[in-house]
Amino acid sequence: MPIDAAKALAAEPRSGEISWNSKDVQLYHLGIGAGANPDKDSPATDPDELRYTLESRLHVLPSFATVAGSGSPGVISGLSMPGIEVDLARVLHGGQSLTIHHPLPVDGTATATGRIAAIYDKGKAAVLVMRTEVTDAEGPLWTNDAQIFVRGEGGWGGERGPSGRLEPPVGEPDRVVERAVRPDQALLYRLSGDWNPLHADPEFAKVAGFERPILHGLCTYGIALKAVVDTLLGGDVTRVRSYDTRFAGVVYPGETLRIRMWHTAAETRVAVSAVERDDAPVLADTVVAHS
């Protein structure tokens, strides 16, 4: 079997230095649609968007942690760990969990330590949990868990693991917003470090079973968090404590995302769907914990 669970779990963690600057942050923000005016009737830039795009006012959206240092967000790096040898065309990003220990600085240097934290046998697939812990001179910055779904690699009799499914939110959402995904969104977003050809190469996408290249799941992840911060948290990125999601479906560049939000003082439940495909689910079991 290409996945040797015992070997992967026993492997020594990998540590390395990462760094980023304001240009990296701005590029990431542009990759998730910052700078665009949600008011489709106004061609002018929304002044509030300058907190994501202008260096003199820059704040860092916490989901930047998934690409900080221009590293692949756990998906590609997890596949290079000892005991893991799989076909990239069989790989999908199943979910993401992010815990913020300290607000992310605009410019930073830190140590990132990654390891396979768990491997689950889902029968027809395996799920790898790639954990990355990042610290700087002041202490812990964030912890990232990427759930990597590998088709055709299950069935060895291992632990099935948690389902991750939540009870659906009760009642009507408190807010609903729509965000357009540009046709070139994936090409811009991949410049932040996720070079998987699934998001750019039509031929590779067909081999992987898709009619055309799909948007990175973590791009949708960032778009949704930005919508919550801008709509319900007063644009204050420092209020985000953690952000968990399950990738329930794909997004094709050029589509429109419908983002539903159920808000309380401590957390916001989120559901994201693709408008043009009859509200096909995109992000599910999504929770933003905040102050």
C-alpha cells in the first residue's frame, strides 16, 4: 500500500524557517478577492478594502496563515512525508482547521514544524491530517490542520476517525452575502504558493475527474472568512480565534459564492454554496470562533 500509516505517524517532525512581508500579504488578499467593491453598481474601490491592499493600513486576515512563507498549505508538503507515496491526481483537500494564538504580523519570520498527526481509513479513501505549528520569537502564532483526502487509498482496517459533521444551524441566517469569483482567480491565488496543476491545467483537471480547473479550496476558505470579518466583526481581523471548515464541493472560477452566516457573540456558523449550480454546497460544517 502506498500509505504506510505506522511509518508516517512515527516520522520525525520537519521544521524550517518561514518568512513573509507586506507584499506577500497583499498578494494573498488580492488572490481571495480583496480590493473588489461588493457593490456591483459602483466601479470605485471600497475604502474599507484598503486595510487589505494598502501597505500603510495593512491588516492580516488570519487565513493568510495557510500560505505564509509561500509554502503549500499542508497538502503537497504532507504528501512528501515518510510513508506517504500517492498520485497527486487522487488527492483532494478535505478540510482545514486553523487556530490563531496571536495576531499575525504584516512582516514576520517564524519556525514552522509539520508532521502527520493522524491517518484515517474511510474505506474507499484515506484521510491524512497534516499538522503545522508555527512559532516566532514571541511564542506560538498559529496551528494549522490540513485534512488531505486521498481517493483509493483506504481499506486497510485502520481507525475510521471522527466524522466532523455538525448539526445544521437553526433558523434563518443572520446575514447572506454573495461574492463573485473572477475567471482568473485561481491563477492569481496560486502565486501565493499552491502550485497544484489541478487549479490551472485543463488536461490535468480532466485526468483528476473535473471538466476544467477548479478553484483552490483554501481560496474559498479565505473568501468566506473575509466576508465574516467584514460583515459581522467590523473588519477587525484580530477578533478571529479559530476557523474550521469541511470542503463539501468544488468551485469553478467565474462562479458566484453565496455565503450564509448565523452569528452569536462567540462564534459564527457559515455555509457557502455555488449560486449558478442551484446552491451546490461548497463549504460545510464551518465555524469561525471569535471575540
